[in-house]
Amino acid sequence: MKIAQNVKNAVGRRMLRMESEPQRQRQGTNFHAAQRVALLYQDEDEPHFNKVKAFARFLKEEYGVKVVKALGYIDQVDKRLPIWQTQKLEFEYFTKSDLNWHQRPIQKVKAFVEDDFDMLIDLSNGDTLPLLFVMKTSHAKMKVGRKGSRSDRYSDFMINVGANASMDEFIRQITVYLSNPKLK
């Protein structure tokens, strides 16, 4: 079973490299100027989900961001979804059931990817293959990711927090840099 998963991962990484990036209008921004922000994350447990939710609320309340959408990847099949993921509103998700054989999301992400958000922030560790497909193919004007991860290839702005930094530290660093009104 592990050999089959390794083959899937290798083929998926190759398919990701071959995937073409969309034509998009690249534009730097900060939290003060952004009207539409997207968050990309890998759901691990309820406290992790609550941190993403709190960050979305913080962006709306503190900086007046009108729309904050989040897309989470749950590394399980649909039948085993946690209860906190059943609510939708501005938080969407996709699961293993929504992936093709080389781990490319084929359902539930098309509208998210085609939306031209002012900013897309990858809150994951930057190495989850299904999220990398979303990151690469997104039409967002500015993509933010972790430096040193695989997602930095597709990012316009990278935050260097180290490989073992927690999501809390990453969010803190994002806030420090992207709250600067002079950043454009």
C-alpha cells in the first residue's frame, strides 16, 4: 500500500510540474487595501480549524476585508468528515474523495481557483500535493506562502518562518508584514 501511495505522489508531483499556471493579473497588496482574501489550509483538528476561522474574523474586523473565503483539504474520505466541517458559509472543503488518482482536486475547487482574489494565503505547511494544485492554478492577484516549502514556487510573497514553525507563528508573521500600509 505504501508503494502505491509513493507512486501516486511521484506521478502527482510530475503532473503538478506539467500543469500550466493561469494568466492572471499580478498585483501586490496589503490587508488595508485587500477587499477579497482567500485562505488555503489543511484541516487537522477542531482547534486548527478554529485558528483559521479566528484569522478570517480578524481580517474582517481589524482591516475591513469584505470577503474572506477559506478552502480546506481534509485528508479523509467524505464519509468520515468531522462535525466542525459540516458548516459551509465562507469555509469550504474538499476531501480525498474529490481527488483524481494523482491527487489533483477535480471537484469543489473550480470556483475557488477561478476567483480573482486580491490575496491568497497558504496557511498549510506548503507541501500538501492537493493544496499545491490549488495554489498553482489559482487566479489570485497575489499569492502568499512559506519560504522553503514547495508552495514558494507558486508564491509572489514568501514568509520565512522556518520549516517547523507553527501556524500561529506563521499567521503572526503574515500579519506583521501584510499589515504594513506601505507594502504594495
